[in-house]
Amino acid sequence: MINNQQLLSFVERIERIEEDIAQGNADKSEIYKEAKSAGFDVKAIKKCVALRKKDKDEIFEEDEILKLYREALDI
């Protein structure tokens, strides 16, 4: 037996979160546009945002591996 009210509650909660995410993405896009118009490189900002989510050891390890691969490929 399906609890219709509980199911509806789950679906409505998910829909609200999806609306919040869509609004957040629109807001984020506007911030990137502002940064670009102020002369900043958006790709670099996006990389900085991603890096700030990682710990320093993880960043160091990724940098070292990339350095090794670049040297191997002479780039």
C-alpha cells in the first residue's frame, strides 16, 4: 500500500529544492558575468572555486602529478 500523502510530500520537497537549485545557478551565472565584466578570467575563478573545496594535500598531490605528466609530454 502506498501512502499517497507521504509520496506527495517527498515529491513536493524535491520540487522545491530543484527550484532553489535553479535559482542558485541563475544567481551564480550572474556573478560570473559580473566578474567577467570587471575584467576577471571566469575559467580561472571557476578553478579557484573548485580548489577551495579541496584540502591542501589533495591540491599538492594533483599539482605534482600534473607537473610530472607535463614534463613527460614536454608541455
